[in-house]
Amino acid sequence: MSTSILVAEAVWKDIESTRSVTSDQLSILHFLFGKNFERATRIVDQRGVKRISGEPSGRFIFQVVGESRRKEEYFCFAECYCACYSFFYDIVNRGEQLCCKHQLAARLAASLGACVEVKVSDEQLALLLSKL
């Protein structure tokens, strides 16, 4: 695991423990993720992150609004996957970024407790995931 990822994980854990973010933590995350982090903070500020949880299992996926005029929504797992074009092009294909803005928005919103919570049945969640 890269040093950048380890530093980011430590910062995320600190934010999760207090449910708040300091200016130092924002600076560190901005240094690590650059413009993607700036964009992610805008998405969180606009309440653009839904946490869709299946019941009774508690399994979940995030649905994050994009910033384009179309306001497309992307399903993602904050640590490892996003359905957006940037994830496949910049992260998987070119390896230029650690994660996309949607993953960052999901992680930030989850850490701060700022997600819009949506409860569905486990069957509905399974159907949603089968379409990824």
C-alpha cells in the first residue's frame, strides 16, 4: 500500500472519530487528491451523496451525483470502485489518480455523517447491484 493511501486512511479515521474536519485535515486531503478533492467537497456541500442500505443485512453502496449539467448519478464503493468514466480512464487505465471525486465525496460524506440515508430491502439492493 502506498504512503499516500496510508496517510489518507489515517486522516479519514480521525474525521470519522470526531464527525468533523479540521483545516489541517482538509489541507492534507487536498494535497493528496488535488482538484478531485475540491470537487468532492462541493458534492458533499450540495448533499449529493446517498448511502443506500439493504435491510436487514446492512450492506450498502453509495450513489453520488456528478457535477455535469445532466447531474448523472454514479454508484460507487468508496474504497475500491466507481461506475464513472474517470474511474476507469484515470485510475484503472492510466493510474494517474488514487480515486475519483465520487469516491472521495462518498468517503467524506460517510466520515462526516453527511449522507442522505436511503433504506431498501436486500432484494432491491441486490437488483441494483446486478445492474452494475
